[in-house]
Amino acid sequence: MFSFVYDLLVLVQQNLFFSFGVMAAALVMAVAGLFLMREQPLVERQRVLFLIYLILGLIVVLACLFGGLVLLGQL
């Protein structure tokens, strides 16, 4: 599991535009999910799935930020 995360971080570090693109997409998905969650009441199962997707999106954002910062530090 740790090696998979490390490989993902190395892959993200190799392409700065890819990392910022994924980060922007994850942020857009999270914001859209928050608006959807606020407008209509969700069933508990859908709410749990949304929270799982939100947590995964935040993990992707943090990984992309870390990869981008490491790449900027190497330049």
C-alpha cells in the first residue's frame, strides 16, 4: 500500500500540469458535491458515499500539493 502511494507521488511529481489539473478537478468535484449536498436532502447511504468521495478527493488534493511542492523545490 505504501509503495503504491509512493509510486503515485512520484508519478504526480513528474508532471506539474497533471498535478495541478487533478487538483483543480478534485476541488471542482468537492465544491459541486457540497452544493448538491446543501440543496437536496440525501439518503444516508448517499451521504456516506459522498463523504467517502470527499475524503478521497481531499487525499488526491494533498498528494498533488505535496508533489507540486516537491517538484518546485527541485527546480
